[in-house]
Amino acid sequence: MKKLETNDWIMLNSIIYKIYTMSDFDRMRHELIEDLSMLVNFDSADFYLASRDENRLLDDPVMYHCEEDMSQVYETLDYSMGIMLSGKSLIYRETDIMSDETRVNTDYYKKVYQPNQWHYSLQMIIAKENRFLGVITFYRVKGKDDFQYDDIFVLDILKDHLAYRLEQQTHMNNYVEEKLTISEAVLKYELTRREKTILQMLMSGRENADICEELVISNNTLKKHILNIYRKLGIKNRVQLFKMVKEWE
């Protein structure tokens, strides 16, 4: 197991902080890969999300020292399809599932690895609650050694954090496409009667001071109710609330 130095832990902590706090999702993915290059030795990488198109598996790539979208090639990989769709987060080297002698003769190796002078790869499958969410692949050029368990250890620290962020992003994308009525949100997320009242008042544009006065509660009590509503709905602020819930029934 890799013994991380103090600077490594500082970098990991910074990466985790960005995973949770960067509002620009694609920028977070770009910076994640760039920051990881200081902890894991790789030459190129790509980060794909699970596609919402039923006819596709991967979509919306972020690439690091890669120039071509390889999603259609990925989707032809019979030997990795089962791993991606297993519903479990997993980190593995391609050499863990087939010998080096076999993989260099595959069409995938010839179409993807050879043109880019890559030889080894390390893949991070991201999933949560039996749902595939995305995949990051790191590549090393010919002449370098294969990835080691030390590299897997570093990525293993991050996989659950990424799974949570990707799941939240998936929810947000769905909310933007189809807003809920207030009643639907109350039922779906099991809001209390008081939380429903506060949600209705928030959606009608009432200021916090007005809500406190009408309900005869303190500002701190109101903030606790609002935070509970946000937590149940899986959002962080009022902007996201208005994107998720309709203003009227």
C-alpha cells in the first residue's frame, strides 16, 4: 500500500473539496484530472459520463492530452461492458482482466492504443446504488511500466466522493428537464407539513423575514427548515430549488 506523504494528503484533500464545491461540473472534471497528474503518473486520460440516450453508453467526454472521442469504440468492448454495467465502483488495470499478449492483438488496442503510442491503462468505473454513472481511463505510453497498486490506492480514496457528485449532477440534469410541482416534491421527498408550508412560501417569492413573521419563528429556525428541505431534495441553494420545483401547482 502506498505511503502518502503530507503533500499528497493535502492534494487529495484539495481534490475532494473541489469535487463537492465546484459549481461548474465540467471544470471540476478537468481540474480533477489535472490535479491527479501530480499524484498518479499518466500521460493521457479521458472522463466520460453515462449517456442518457438509451442507444448509447458513454457521453460528454472531458479529455486530457487526448484528441478524439472514443466513446463509440468503448461501446464495442465486450470484455469491459459487463464491468461498466455491474453497478459497482471499481478500479482496475486492463492487464488485470487479460494478458498483455492477448490485449495487443485486439482491435481496440490497434484502434486506440497504437495510434496514440499508449500501452497500459488504468480504469475507474464510477457507480452508485447499482447505477453506472461514468468512467475515467488513464493511459501510459509505451516504454513505461504498468500502473501499480499504489495508483489504485490513490483512486480508491476518491471513488465514493466522485460517485456522490455524479449522482447529484444526474439528479440536477433530470430536474432541469422536468420540474416537479410543490405537491409532487412534498410526496417524493417526504417533506413535513411545516417544510411544505415553507416551500410554498419560498416558491411564491416570500422573503425570509416575512416568512419568520407569519410563522412566528426565528431566522435561525427558518434556516434549519430550509437546509432540511435542501438536504432532502439533494440541492444546495434557492437557484437550484427554482430549477427543480414549479412555482405553481
